[in-house]
Amino acid sequence: MKNKASKSNISCTSALLIHNIYLCPTFLLCHFLIYVAGDFQKFTTENITIDCGSSGNVSNWQDHRMWTGDTETSSLFTLEERSKPKVSVASSATQPPRTASQIPYSTARISGHEFRYIFPVTAGQKFIRLHFFPASYPGNFDRSKAFFSVQANHFTLLRNFSVALTVDHLKSEVMFREFCINVEKDETLNITFSPSPTPPDSYAFINGIEIVPMPSNLYYSATNSSGIKFVGQQNFFRVENKFALETVYRLNVGGKDISPPNDTGMYREWSRDDDFLPPELPGVLPLNSSIQPSFGIIANYSAPVEVYRTARSMGMNKTKNLSYNLTWKLPVDPGFNYLVRLHFCEFEPNVTKESDREFHIYIANQTAEPYADVISWSGGNGVPVYKDYAVSLQNQESLYVALHPNAESRTKYSDAILNGLEVFKISNSYDSLAGPNPNPTPLTPPPFNAGISFSGRENAKMRTKTIAAAAAAFSLILALFLIWVFVIRQRKRAEDESVSSSDTLLPAKDQSLPIGLCRHFSLSEIRAATKDFESALVIGVGGFGDVYKGHIDGGATTVAIKRLKPGSRQGAHEFRTEIEMLSQLRHVHLVSLIGFCNDGGEMILVYDYFSRGSLRDHLYKTDNAPLTWKQRLAICLGAARGLHYLHAGAKRTIIHRDVKTTNILLDSKWVAKVSDFGLSKMGPNNAANAHVTTVVKGSFGYLDPEYFRRQQLTEKSDVYSFGVVLLEVLCGRPPLNQTLPKEQVSLAEWGRICYQSGTLEQIVDPHLNGQIASECLKIYGEIAVNCLVDEGIRRPSMGDVVGSLEFAMSLQEGGEQMIKLDPRENVAFYSSDGTTSGSSWLMTPSSVGESASVGAASSDTDRGMTGIVFSEIMNPEAR
Ligand SMILES: *[C@@H]1O[C@H](CO)[C@@H](O)[C@H](O)[C@H]1NC(C)=O
Ligand SMILES: *[C@@H]1O[C@H](CO)[C@@H](O)[C@H](O)[C@H]1NC(C)=O
Ligand SMILES: *[C@@H]1O[C@H](CO)[C@@H](O)[C@H](O)[C@H]1NC(C)=O
Ligand SMILES: *[C@@H]1O[C@H](CO)[C@@H](O)[C@H](O)[C@H]1NC(C)=O
Ligand SMILES: *[C@@H]1O[C@H](CO)[C@@H](O)[C@H](O)[C@H]1NC(C)=O
Ligand SMILES: *[C@@H]1O[C@H](CO)[C@@H](O)[C@H](O)[C@H]1NC(C)=O
Ligand SMILES: *[C@@H]1O[C@H](CO)[C@@H](O)[C@H](O)[C@H]1NC(C)=O
């Protein structure tokens, strides 16, 4: 879905500064520890994170930093308002962000008058990050009316800034901007938000503020240095403390996005660079993932090691290389000086000596470096270096960074290399960094949400794209989508239904099928498939009707056929409409609707069939072999991705309403498939008594208490239920077990109590004994408990959950990779770079296995689900 044709003019702005995932670090747990040392420790201590418009201290589920609310007084800051009485309000967005982290984006401080945060910070160079979510806020704060300026001490960071215009332009949901300023001794850091005088009714808002100290002279010039090369000028340029900087690009050239927690402790975000190269000449991507860069020339916190393990070069063909420039085109605001930092690390084993690879560097079409030679700068292979250049861009709207091989024969490889690229805008003589807003984006919402991305990674790719490009991309996507749907329709499902990736295209065999979003079955086809609804083929029963196992396409494809009870008030038209909507949902972690039949007053749905049954069938009260911890994690992650897609990826938000382990099916390769979504309106009882249905829908043990109280359904109800699923998977017991002591009956309650008292590991499924890395368990428990928070708005979004589970998985894998297992003690240590940090492997106390109430469940009380729930349907082993 990536559009390569989109290198058009972005009038301004920090494409970099959108992100929506990890605001930061549990990495405190692993990565961070590696880097804590001397000087570094000093600058990480004063790390301020303000969640504007909220109260108390809240933990961000992805960065695991504490964000402090601004509605109570705090020693961290003072909030000042010019108007008396104070008029700024703390507010929650009417719609919380769908794709971004809830903290700090779901709440804001808003005012029609100037307000100011005063931070009594220590002197020194700091990062300031301002986080914005341009929602409409209650009280007539329309998103399009926010025009405001931001000052930090005497610097103008933003002027007459419209978050809505910027975010729409970047096709993102939320954004942040990063600045660097120096705070003098005995000075406070004042950040002032002022609504613009025009248009009338302008207001200012802010969702989150980060102040992160930086190591001195990471970007600024040291007092004793002569400064950096000023491209196109004779003199040097000193990045002095009198300047403020704004980060415009921070690219991991040839590599992946690096989220803030994976930075070297400063929470910088690094983005991939694909969008900034011409698709026809993107160079090649050498990679050396095993290299351990040896820092000697530059500080080891300059950039994450991943930046130095990936690069872009031109390739082996000298003739071709000499015919072009490897060129990055970076849209910028004209009228400013820029600081350009190029990161290099020669990691290809054959480049070891000076002049092995010599090349020219052009910045803004001028020679910045006539004979760049990384080895001569670094002293050897595997040693990272960076080079800084200043350049004045008075008229150009794009900054070109171009590399060209040296043609002279002394150079062994006529090639060039770059590993990382950072670009900063430097404040002008008015101490301003402000640029214009982008032009309004025409209000044509792209169908299929082409612009909304599901992850930060996607976002990084999407954010620079223009409307035209998006339209082009959309046609392409639509075409691909139709082809894909066509193929899906056509493909025969062999007994092995295990296509674990949705983009595996099986050869189309049945050419007679109609092209359309959903396959229509005749009643006779269905009768043939189910041997005229033979009762021996019933694999599930529910209030809605029965589910049959059936064979279609002459027996080639096994399907689950759900026959709704006759007498439902659901009209045939409504039925079709809903089916069409559902059939457009395609995701590797969702059970696909193959088709439907509404002949002769019947309402029948045909789904993929999965022989392994549901997740529940592999957890407890089963003869199936217990799943390993890695399998369980992968299944949870898959299910979370499927739910995230339902919430954020579809044209409209789809709330599952009945998330539970019996609704997570498993294909033959153990890929999780969420089933039973979206049929909310189709229960036979539903139309008869909508109100009651709203109250009781869902299964006991999984039901969101807030939904129960308020009868207001949001996607956060699914998040709650998913939290129960996480505990069920961890503990191997049902959500409700009446035979246990009172406090243990509800797994959600009991899990929370155990987590809080630090005894979660004692209720872990004994089958997982010795399998869970303790850091992984810590995060996993935290995710589960956060999902179960009482107040919906405080729960993570499914996107947050996906990010955190990915992280938990990486901790588990990291732990397993680096494990040195002593079989006698069953204790392992993580080792990083040869040092053991001594994190122990989790051991479930064997006593738990004996006391045995865990896992050895009794009555399955959650069967007490209400009759209208479409559950246990495609689940063949159920009953
Ligand atoms: C970074 O450098 C410091 C000393 O300056 C050292 O203590 C630390 O171990 C280094 N970290 C890594 C990952 O090399
Ligand atoms: C929140 O955190 C700040 C800084 O760590 C601390 O000073 C403050 O007491 C905390 N407030 C609450 C309500 O826990
Ligand atoms: C910050 O604001 C306070 C109170 O308004 C003022 O006294 C102080 O001079 C300001 N500091 C700077 C650096 O602007
Ligand atoms: C701010 O921008 C808006 C929209 O471009 C414009 O109408 C308004 O005049 C500007 N206000 C100021 C003070 O420049
Ligand atoms: C090198 O590139 C040139 C021009 O693109 C092409 O004509 C030639 O065939 C290539 N040589 C090899 C060995 O691929
Ligand atoms: C590479 O870029 C420089 C500076 O823009 C230009 O002078 C040169 O002609 C370019 N070379 C090629 C082969 O495009
Ligand atoms: C700079 O180089 C780029 C790409 O090589 C080219 O498209 C652009 O027109 C050049 N700009 C100027 C001002 O020469």
C-alpha cells in the first residue's frame, strides 16, 4: 500500500514530527540501563512529561513514563494565566484519538486567552516537545478554530499555527514538534501559548509537553570549537546557545522507524527515509545487523546503534553509479539557515582503508564535501562518525542532499554511503522558527481510510503524502483491493486453511464466481454444503441459531455456516448492508466472511473454518497440549492486531462487543483469528428489545464495568474484555470460577490484586513454569491491568496494546536469545555485550501447581452468557 509516486511539494514542516506510538521507555528496563553512565545519567534525571488537561500522575502504556497532570499544583511547573479569573479549561477530546496513544493526546489544556507554563529547570540545553491532537473539544472549541502562537522564553516556536491544517496535510491524527533551546543560569523555562488575534474566536491548546535535557553540545557547538562548515560560504558557522533549533527530519537511512523508547534515552524519534528518495533511483540497502559499532570518535548516545547498522549506498555497478546522484529531497520552509547532520558508519567488510570508498557530498546543490572518506574520518570499519554542515536556504522549498562517487581511479569502490540524516531549522534574527501553515487540504475523506494508518510505522510513510498522491494511491489500492478480493473469492480453501499471511495469493480455480465484495450463495448450495442442515454437522449452538460445518466448491473448501433462526426481525436489506460492510473487512487476524445467503427468508452466513478451534480449547479443561508462552504471546498479539483493525482500520469504528477466548480462533499455523465481530444488529432478540440487549450483550466475566454502569458502548469495552483474555491466557483459568474463594472468583479482580501486590507470578499457569522472561511478565501484567482500569478513557487503545505486546514479545525474544541457562538452577541472565545484568528468569513457584485451584477449573460459569451472543460459532469443538 505504499505509494512511491508521492514526492511532491510539501510546503513546509517537519514531516518528522508526527508520531503516534511509543512515547517512551520501559526500555528503562533494558536498553536504557545499557547507556546509563556518567554524564548521561545527569541529563536524564530532569525528564519532565506533562499530560495537559488531566490530573494526577498517569503512566503511558507504551513509554511507561509517568505523565503528570496539570490540573493540580506541582513542583514541576507553575501554570499562569494573564486573564483573571483564570479561564483556561482542562478538557477531554470529544472523540479520543483512534490510532495514537491516549496519553497525552486524549486530554488538553484549552484557552481563548494567553496561558503560560513556567518550569523551574536547571540551566542547559533541552529538548522541548509539544504534542497536539486537533480534536474538537467540548465547549465550542472547534478544531478548525485553533490558531495560536507558542513562545519559549524569547524564542517564537510557532506563530498563528493551526494544528488541524498541519495534521490534515500530513494525513495523521496527532503530531508533535521538537525544539532545542538553551536555558540560561537562573532562568526559568517559560512556554507561553497565545491565541491569534485573527481569525476571531481563535483559541490555543496543548495536549502534552516534554522537556528532556540533552547532553551538552550534542547539537550545539562547543565553546572551544570553531564551528561547522557553512556550505557555499567561506566561513564557518557556530551553532551557539543564542539560537533555538527545530527538528525537521531525523532519518534512519535505509532502516526502519525507531520509536522514542528505542532511542538512546532522549526519546527522539527516528523515521525511515524511503519517502524522500526518487523511487526509480533509491540506491541499495546494505545492512550489517551483527556489527557492534565501536564508538570512539563520537559519543555512544549520538544515535541508536540501529542507525549505524543500516545504510543506503549505490551498489556495485560503477557505470551506473557515475551516471547519477543518490539524492534525498526534503521539503523545508525557505528563509532559514539549517543544520544538516550526516551519520556514517562503514560496516561493509571490504571497506577498511582510506580511499576505499570516496565520494562527493552536495547539500542544496553545492559541494559540501569534495572527497568524503568515512574511513579517514572514523579511523576504521565499524566506527560511527557524523559530520555537520550549515546551509542557508533563502528561496529553496526543498533541501537536496546528494551523494556522488568519486570517478578517480584511486578509489576502490565508486560508490557512496549514508547511515543517518538529521536536519534542524535554526532560529532567524528575530529569534523565530515559525513557518507558514500548509494550505488547507480539500475535504474529501479518502475512502477506505486510505490516509489513516494503523501504526507509527505506517504513519511515517503516510505523513508526507500529498492529496494528489493519495488519490493516485487510492486508485491503485482500490484496484489491488478488488483484485485481491477477487482472488480471495476465487481461491479454493484446501483442507489446509492455514494461509497465515493475507497477501499470499492462491491460484484462482473457480472462474465462475462473481466479482464482488461478497459471495452470494443460493439456498440449494447451502443445502448441499450442509447435507440439508444435517444435525450431525452442527458444531455450535446459540440463541441466534445453529452453526454447521460444511463443504463448498465441490468439497474443496471447508466452511462454517451460521444459520440465523427464522423469525428475526432483521430485514433482508439490512442484512445485506451489514454483510457488505463486513465483507470489506480483510485482515490476517480476522475471520473472513466468505459469503451469505438470503434466499427464501433465510439469513445464512458463511465463514472460514478453522480446525484447531478456539484459543479457549487450548488453555484449560482440554486434552490439547498446553501452548507455550511464545505461542500464547503471538496469539494475543495477533488478536490485538485484529481488534485494532476493527477499531481503527475500517471505514467506521467497529466495536466487537464480545471479545473472549472462545471468539479467538486458531488456524493450522496457530495464527489468531478474531471471529464474530460486527454482527451487532443481527441478533434475533435485538430488534425486539434493543435496550435490554444493550445492557446484557457480552459475556459474564468479560464485561466492561463502565459499560455496565453507563450502558454506553465504546471501543474501550473491547479493551477491557481483552484484558480479561490476557489474564486468562496467562493463568490458564476461566474468567469466573465460583468454586474459588470469594476474592479469586473474578479473574479480572484477582489478577489486579495480584499484580498490585507483586504476586502475579504466583497465579501463572503452571504449564508455563520457567518459560516467561521476568521483564516480559512485568510488561504483560502491566498491559493486562491497564486494560482493566475502571475508567474507560484511562485504558489504552488497542493500538497501545499492540505496541506494548510487541514490546513484551521483544523482551521475551531478547531474553531467550541472550539467555545463558544453567540447567541445574533454572535461572538465566540477560547478557548484553557480554555483561550480565542479572534479570532472572521467571520461575513459577511449584507450590502453585500443587494448590491447583489454578487451571483445574470447575464450573464454567461464563457459559452464563446471554442468549443473543454469537459465540462459539465457528468453533467446531464447542459442544
Ligand atoms: C557508552 O559510553 C560510556 C562511557 O562514556 C560507557 O560507560 C557505556 O558502557 C557505553 N555504552 C555502550 C552501549 O557502549
Ligand atoms: C506526580 O509526580 C511528581 C513528580 O514525580 C510528584 O512530585 C508528585 O507528587 C506526583 N503526584 C501525585 C499525585 O502522585
Ligand atoms: C518567566 O515568567 C516569569 C513570570 O511571568 C517571569 O518573571 C520571568 O522573567 C520569565 N522568564 C523568562 C526567561 O522569560
Ligand atoms: C492566521 O491564519 C489565518 C488563516 O490562514 C488567517 O486568516 C489569519 O489572518 C492569520 N492571523 C494572523 C494574526 O496572522
Ligand atoms: C551497469 O549499468 C549500466 C547502465 O545502467 C548497464 O548498461 C550495465 O549493463 C550494467 N552493468 C552490469 C554489470 O550490470
Ligand atoms: C549531482 O548533483 C550536483 C549538485 O546538484 C550536480 O552538480 C551534478 O551535476 C549532479 N550529478 C549528476 C550525475 O546528476
Ligand atoms: C538541485 O538538484 C535537484 C536534484 O538534483 C534538482 O531537481 C533541482 O532543480 C536543483 N536545484 C537548483 C536550484 O539547481
